[in-house]
Amino acid sequence: MFAVFTSIREAIATWWSQFTLQTKLLAAATLVVSLVMSGLTFWAVNTIQQDARLNDTRFGRDLGLLLAANVSPLIADQNLTEVAQFSQRFYSSTSSVRYMLYADETGKIFFGIPFWEPEVENSLTIQRRIQLPDDYAADVEKPMVRQHQSPDGEVTDVFVPLKADGKYLGVLAIGINPNQTAVISTNFTRDVTIAVFITIWVMVILAGVVNALTITKPIKELLVGVKQIAAGNFKQRIDLPLGGELGELIFSFNDMAERLESYEEQNIEELTAEKAKLETLVSTIADGAVLIDNNMQVILVNPTARRIFGWEGEEVVGTNVLHKLPIAVQMEITRPLYEMAMGDRESAEFRIPLAQPTKRTIRILLTTVLNLQRESIRGIAITVQDITREVELNEAKSQFISNISHELRTPLFNIKTYIETLHDYGEDLGAEQRKDFLATVNNETDRLTRLVNDVLDLSRLESGRSYNLDGIDLTQAIEQTLRTYQLNAKDKGVELFQEVESSLPLVIGNYDLLLQVFGNLLGNALKFTKAGGKVAFRAYPITVKSNSPKPVSRVRIEISDTGIGIAPEDQEAIFDRFFRVENRVHTLEGTGLGLSIVRNIIDKHHSIVHLVSEVGVGTTFWFDLPVLEEDTANVEISA
């Protein structure tokens, strides 16, 4: 039961909440007016009823007194027949009397109209006694009057004491019917009031229904439509068959929505095209770009920024950028970002090393994005530049300058020292000492010359200069190199031999550059091979598979020694500039540029130089050169 009551209450509350304030006020006013009118009407009816009851009371009292005065002597004389006749005549002539009862002093009814005692006793074999009110006093001269409700309506009861010569003989009870005219008038007034009350509320309900169907519903539809238009839904239409001003308003609304939809479609096409251009432009720039709003939410991010920050495959648009950036970046730019969002700062620049997702160095530029009037901040543009290569080049440049300065300082210092000694103490030195000093100066000059030549060669190779690659005979270049270093090998006690197949095909290359490669590799082999060791120079043709159906012919060149070898931790850095194995094993000196020159030359021949080495066993350098085909003669390449 409680659940049903709750459901009904919620339904009424929901129904009431759907009405507008104006409708609620109208309903409240109608209720107040109807209640006031009904109250006045019921007050008037009640007043009429009270007046009628008072009249009935007066009439009954006067009638009872009149009847009691006439019958009291007869009852005293025990002339009941005359009492009955008189009462019958009185009852017949007065339509207002409903009943008349006579009771003795003990309350026993001895006569009554419309029945009397013998008839009652004969038919029902019972005795009737009158039930007097509790507050009835027999010794009171005035009659007692009261009203009670009966099935036939209200009856006025009048209890009149019967006395004769001061003796109490009993009581006369008379029932008086109400005034029919007053009753009919009162009932009519009541019925009219109820009918008016019901009619008012029926009219109010009908007016509300009509209002809902003709005015409220269209207005609600218009309100919903306006909200949809404000939300950007220009496809909203109102389909209500109404005429008059509301019909014109609905027609104008639909026309406005149609125009807005058409305008939106045109704008969307233009904006989509401009957005596509902007996204294409942003996605193709080399730097990373991230656009955020004042709440640090990501609006746009290009592929470069995704790659730098490791955001591939992750949806970052619409999220807080500070939650996605690496920790090192967050610590640097969080405070400047909030300062720029509040307008306290216009730009900022940072250089941050990253360890994740990959080790790199980045430069971050922060710039505020203003509106067209340049009055408020619409967002912040984050430009991310990967400067890892730039940092490495700067470090390499600094290292190169440091190394070349160090390498130049030693021979120049030695040359200056010995020359100053000869200049100041030449006459005090013996011929043999002067000869040793000059020999040292000569050797240091040669060392300085080699260093300068190696630096110039490396600079020329890295400068982008073009070289012609023609068909060359490797056998001639190998023999020329071996003749150059044969005497050096003999002086060191190292066995130098060649394993070059006869009839080697011509290869694509630059003769002078390859002579420099052979010289560097063979010179290093002899330098790091002890007396009694061996150095071998090999060349033989090979065939390698390629993506094309036809295999590719190449010539492999190997230079092997049984020298000190290269430790595994040094093999990756062996081709770096100014890196020297003798710094680790404390052997012969060199410039540390030879293998770097070799790598650059082999790169220009579109090949790769490899090495296999074991400490205490020896080292082998090898690379492949393409065989000259008929359609590949006289090829020119550039760095």
C-alpha cells in the first residue's frame, strides 16, 4: 500500500513539475477563488439551515405547548378517548407533525399517533416506553427541544410536560418535520454550489488541455528546437499543423534552421579543407608540434612529436599533456606552462636530454597563441626539435678541435725545443748530437705533415666533393701498394705476401682513393705486427645474392695480420677520428685518422668495411667492390 501511495505521489509530482510557472499560478488562483466561492456558498447554506432549524424549534415548542394545554385536563380526567380524538384531528390537520406520543409519569406510552398502545400490544406483544433525554427535567415548565437525524431527514423532537393543577401527569413527545420549502431551497443551493465548483474545475482542466495542445506544446517544441540549434544541431525541425501567429513562428523557425544547416555545411566543407591543409602542413614539418589549450589539454599533435615522446598508437588528444610527457620534460616546463596560461609569460626555450623512449637531446620552444585581436590567450604551441645530431656534431667538433690541438702541440713543441737548443747551444754540441737533434726535428716534421695531410684528406672526404668512379685494375693498385711497404716490412722482420687471384675483373672505384685505403690498412697491419709476424693481402671474386634475379659479382679485398689484435670494446670505436689503439696498449704512435679516412672512402664506393679481430691473434679488415659491368662505366658519385 505504501509503495502504491509513493508511486502515485511521484507521478503527481512529475506531472506537476511539467507545468510552467504561469500555469501553476493560474491553477493556484483558480483553486483559491473556487474555494472562497464554495466557502461562501456553504456558509450561506448553513445559515439558512440554522434559521430553518430555529423556526422549526419555535414552531414545535409553540405547537407542543398548545397541544399540552388542551389535552392535560382530559388526561387528568382519564378521558383518553377524547384525547385520542383530539390528537387524531390535530395530527390530520397539521402536515408538519410526524408523530405524537403520550407517556405517563413512569414513561410508559399509553397513546401514540400514527400508532396506539392496544394495536402495538396486539400486534407485537411488547410494551413501548418513551426514552427521554438524559437532561430532561419533569418539573420544568418549558418544553425541551432537540433535533435528530432519521432516514427521512432531520426531525425536531419536542418534549412537553403534562401538568394539571400542579400535578405531573406525564410527557407529550411531538416530532416536527422540517420546512419542506426551506429543505428544498437548501438542497438546491447546495447542489448548485457543487455544480458550480465542478464546472469551474472542468473548465480549468479543459482550458489547461486546450492550452497544452494549442499553446504550451508548440512553445515547448520551439524551446527544444532553440536549445538544439544552440547546441549546433541545425537539422532540428518542428512539424505541427498550426495556423495563425504560432504557425508563422514555427514556419520561420524551420526556415531559419534550414538556412543555418546550409550555412553550416558550407562552413564545415571550408573548415574541413583548411583543417586538412593545416594537419598536412603540421604533419610534414620536421619538428614536433603540440598544441594545447589553457587547461593543458592536447588539441593537436603531429607524427614527429609522437615519435619523439613515444606516443605512437596512443590517443593523447583531449588528455592533459603533463600526464603524457616524460618526467624530465614535465619538471622543466610545468611551471612555465602555467605562467604562460595566466599571461605572465609569452615564450620559453629549454634544452632537455631524454633517456626514454630513446636517448636523445631535444629543444622545446613554448609560444602563446593569441586570438585575432591579440587580447586573450587561446592556447600554447609546443615546438619540439630533435637536436641530438646537432649536439653530437658540436661535441665531435669540440673533440676534434681538442684532439687536433693536442696532436699538433706535441710535434710543434718538440720541433721548437730542439731548434732552440741548436740555436742556443749549437757550438757546444758535438756533430753527432747535432745530427740526432736534426733527425728528431725531421721526424717530428714528417709526423706533423702526415697529421695535416690526414686532416685535409678527411675534411675533403666529408666536404661533399664529387669523385669519378671508373673501372680500375685492382692488381696494379695492390702491387703498387706492396712495393711501397715491402722495405718497411723487411726492416721490421715481418713477412709480407699476397694472395691475389689472376685475371681479376675490373671494379668500380677511384684509383687514388683505393691506394690510400690500401696504404692505411697495410701500414696499420705492419705497425701493430711484431717481428716474425705475417701480413697478407688477398683479393678474389665473389658472387652475392640480390633482390634482382641476376646475382651480383664483386671482388673482396682482405688485409690480415698476426699482430696485437683489437679488443672487442674498441672494435666499435676503431673508425672514430683520433681513436688510437696504441692509447690502450702503449705501442707506436699515429694520428688516429687513418681508419676514419678508410671508412669515408669505402662509403663513397657504396660498400662497408668490416673487421674480425682477436687480441694476441691478429686482425683482418675486408670489404667488397662491385665489378664493372658494361652499363656501369664512368659513374660519378658525390658525398
